[in-house]
Amino acid sequence: MRGWNFSAGPAALPEAVLRHAQEELLEWGDARASVMEVSHRGKAFEAVAAQAERDLRGLLGIPENYKVLFLQGGATQHFAQIPMNFCVDGQRADYIVTGHWGEKAVKEAAPYAKPHVAASSADSNYTVIPPRDSWDLDSEAAYVHYTPNETIHGVEFHEVPDVGGVPLVADMSSDILSRPIDVSRFGLIYAGAQKNIGPSGLVVLIVRDDLLQRNPRPLPKIFRYAEHAAQNSMLNTPNTWGWYLAGLTFQWLREQGGLAAMERRNREKADLMYEAIDLSGGYYRNPVEPSARSRMNVPFTLHDSALDALFLKESEAAGLLALKGHRAVGGMRASLYNALPVEGVRALADFMRDFAQRH
Amino acid sequence: MRGWNFSAGPAALPEAVLRHAQEELLEWGDARASVMEVSHRGKAFEAVAAQAERDLRGLLGIPENYKVLFLQGGATQHFAQIPMNFCVDGQRADYIVTGHWGEKAVKEAAPYAKPHVAASSADSNYTVIPPRDSWDLDSEAAYVHYTPNETIHGVEFHEVPDVGGVPLVADMSSDILSRPIDVSRFGLIYAGAQKNIGPSGLVVLIVRDDLLQRNPRPLPKIFRYAEHAAQNSMLNTPNTWGWYLAGLTFQWLREQGGLAAMERRNREKADLMYEAIDLSGGYYRNPVEPSARSRMNVPFTLHDSALDALFLKESEAAGLLALKGHRAVGGMRASLYNALPVEGVRALADFMRDFAQRH
């Protein structure tokens, strides 16, 4: 019996996608081999790769002048690789920091740029989004970087910020594909796959093509996005299994009605969770300012942390998995990515009410 | 019906490993989730990760003073990352170039070192190994890099070269685990997984710990091997699926009798192939000097290239897959990695004799 999986990442995949992959794991199409056992440069895999890109372009409405790359290294590698590709030594790049991942992005950028924290909500312990008019932006900055959804702190931007003519760079690892977005507002979007796209070990990167003209330092080809773009992400052997599963996930999203349907469902799931917390009379608590609450990751604490262990034990026994909160904030966290059905969230909300009554 | 898969990479995986993975794809152990859907920091996955490392250490006899890392980016990324970690700007690093991959390693190193081609067999069109006494090595070089097996040209070192006190660095992507080696002869061994280890998107890197003390330039943590080592390759989310499948492959290798048994089997497979070529009276031809012939990748041409298309069509119809040679050398190539059984090679050798008689 599969449980309801609230893992923050690597996270739940759509069960239909897993069943499909399972069925053809040894014999994929007419390949007489697994999809993992064929050349990435063969016609069969090239068709998978191209279809995945087409489906992603369709889902997100990605304009023609953006390249879509399927890379490796996790978002963390791209914390470093983005300034490597777009900043000359010592050039200012502005960072809006609303949680743990934004902090890391700043640190990893330092060898290749002068990252400037233009706004931070660290002093609220990352429970708010700093008001736009407080941001200290420089129109000469290489880019403005932000994290639309902070997985650990459960803080999410519900609007794309206006940063003028400076390219906006977004680490969308934990909320990409959770709702429609206007890609043309961004210079670059990147996302580790292991939350809303597929398995870990894959990064999707969407970049406006004028940015690929920047060439701030001599780089090995393997670190230059422009080289990957010129080779359709086949500069070297990609993570073919991850790419294939991402493609199946994109097809599944289309069958679900696309991103408008996912947004409705994700809103319903988040509403169920915040209702269970807010109507608990203080038994459960989420510290985030309501307008900045994440629809993807809902951290919450119990009124008495002595009950944490019991909550985890009973919830797991009830088939509600991976609810332990990140060590940085403690308590619990329910991640509600696309692959988690409304039914699973309803089961958790019911469990929470029942647990509160019993203890 | 699965075919006999001679793909150069991504390549055949052991069928038993695929069946095992298929069976538990939706419910892994008692996780009530797929192995792809659980946190890399949870106890269950940590056990997989640790067991894979233990098994690899056992198979290769890796000494205590070597770290084993499970990384991403393909060998190509490490062409760049190795000099990044071990060379100060402009420092000499010696390269022995016996084929395409060695050439690429030189190019990708250039932004971080002064790669010096200490020996090359380019003028033989990569059909020999330059004699050791012709190598122009510098005892002050940061390291000596070579490619024990060149996948495209089918050239393999059958002895580990003696390079004195300079650390020997080996891109062992296409022959790691094909036979026992003495790891203590090396400073660093690295390998893309997609030939003898597992699916693409994973790199195994074995590094002597004194090398990790080198710190030649400010680097983001994600590019520092020492940081990955300090975090047991969990500095960020690893390719968990690749790591898991690598672990299953290591267990399979143990069940097969370990690397001594694999060496016997691989030698038998290579002998069958070279015999089919050499005893064909010139119908088939392999251009590599016999002492440098690869046991993993056997490129060969037909006496009349007008027959290539027919050979490929008929072999594929006979269930002998992916025999088309690399565009750089043309003709055919049979890759004989660990997962390909002797039976498959026998089928190919028989087919070759039959084809020669009929055409």
C-alpha cells in the first residue's frame, strides 16, 4: 500500500507516471531495451527529449525566444553557474532573500560576482516577504535573483515582482508547474526536478536567448549555458531517465487539464491545510504572514513540542508520510506538490483534527 | 523480447537489476513509496547509499585513505572540475591522449590549468598507445591524466602506467569494474555511470584524501570535491535513482563472483569478437594494434562499406542492437560491458560469420 507522501523532495511522483514507467522498464516501446539502455543520440530517445520540451513549452507558454535546457547538478550547482555565465568578476547581482535557499544562492555566487542582498526577511525569521518598495536594486546589476517559493520556511511570492529592465532570475525548484506563470517576465527560470518535475538529478532551465550572448569569462564548454543550448542539452550524456520521467509528468499534467487546473487543485489543498491549522484554536500554528504563505510547503508546529514524536508516529501509522519538519525550523512540514492528490491532504487535515481532540 | 544490446552508452544494465528495480518501483522496501520519492537524508536512503559505497569499496579493494563520491555532471564536467580543484592558474597538468575523450579532457581543462599533451597517438589515428619511454612528463605537474579505455577508438591500457610520484588521474568511464585494479596506484579515478555502473546522470569519483587538501582558488562549495567528501556526497540532493541502481549493480557484481570473474568473462567476450574479426580473411577489420585492443569496445569495419547498411539492418533484425559505429571512425562498434552476457557476443560472432558467407 502506497502512503500519502508529503516529502519535501525528492517528493511524490504521479502514480500513473510510475505505473507507466514500471510497465515498460525492461522493454521500452520497440527498443527491445530499457529507456535507460539506449543512446541519448538515437532517434527513439531524441523523440522523447523533443516531446518533453514541446510539452513543457505548451504547459508554461514559453515564448520562442527562450531556450529550454535539461541539465544536471541540482539547483545548487546553478547557484554558482548562473553568475559564472552572466557576471564579470566583481559585478553586482541583486538577491532577494526570503529563506534558506536564497541565502545559499548568495554564498555560491560569491566567487563569480558581487552578490548584493537587496532585501531580506531574515530578521522576521523568514515569515514575510519584504515589501517591494524597500528593495535596494541597482539598474546596472547583472540580474535580480529570487526564490519564488522557499521550501523550508514555507514562504511564497504570489505575484512576480517588477524589477524594471534588469533580468529577473528565479529558482523555481519548488513551485514550477504549480500554476500558470508569465515566462516573459523572467530572464531565467531554473528548477531542480525532484519536487514538481521528476526524480532528482535533473535541472530544467529556461533562459531568454539574449542572456546567452553574455560571455564574461573563459569557461569550459560544459559550464556554458550557450553551449548546452547550441547542442539541445546533448553536449554530453544527459540524465536520460530523469528526462524521460519529466516527459511523462508533463503529459500527465496535460491530461489533468494543464496548469490552470493544477492551480485550482493546489489552492484547494493549501486551503484545507491552512484551515486545519488556523481553526485549531492554537493547537497547530504556522508562523508565516498569510499573504506570503506557500501553497507548496506548509510548515507547522504543535502547541506542545513534546507531542511531536507521537504526532509523527501516529501519522505515519495512518499512512501519512514524511511530515517531519526541516531541522532549521522544527515541527512538521506538509509538502503539497502537484503529484499529491486532494484526497491525501483531506486525510491529513482529518488526522490533525482527530489528533488534537485525542491529545 | 529484449535484444543483445551492444550500445556504447547509455548501455545495457544487468537484466536481474532491472527486474529487481521494476518489481519495487512503486513500493520500495517498507517505504510505501518509490525509492525516487523519499528523502536522500532519510534513514532508508542513507542505508542504500552507504551499502553501495561499501560494496564498491569491496569490489575494487579501495584503501581507507580514499574517498568515494557519487556526483553528477558526467565525466565531461569532471574534465573541468578536476583542474579546478587541483591546479593553480597556469599550472602544468600532463595529459596522455589516446583518443577522443582524452582530447576533450585537455580542452575542458584549459581555463584552470596549463594542460600539456605529454604523449598522443593522434598521428596513428589512435590505434596504438605511445610507448611509456616517449612520454614527456614533468615531475612538478599537478597530475598525469589518462583514459584507460577509449570508447570510440577501442584502445585500452592493459597495465597501469608508472608516472612516479605525480598523482595519476584516470577517466575510467568505460572500463571501471571490468577487472580488478590496484586503486593505490591512482590519485583519482572517475567514471560516468552509464557504461559499467548504472544509468546516466551519475559519476563515481574515487580520490586519495591528500589531494582534497589542495585549494588552488576560491570556489563555490558545490564545485569543491572536499566539500562533497565532507558531506558524504549529500552536499545537495544527489541522483538518488542512479545511486540506488548503481548499488544494485554492485550487488549483482558480487553475486557474479566479483571483478576477477568479470575479467575472465570480459576476456572471453573480447576473444570471441577479435577472433571473429581476425579470422574473417579481411572481411572484417579492427585497426588497433593488438596489445592495445579494448576488451570493452570493439570497433570494426567491413571490407566494403557499401554493406554497412545491410549489416545493420540484418543484425538488428536478429536482435543484435546498437552496432553502428561512432561517426568519428565509421563502421561498426560492439560494446561488451559487464552487463552483456557471453551468449550475446557468441550470437554476434556467429552472425558475423554467417553474414560474411552470405554477402
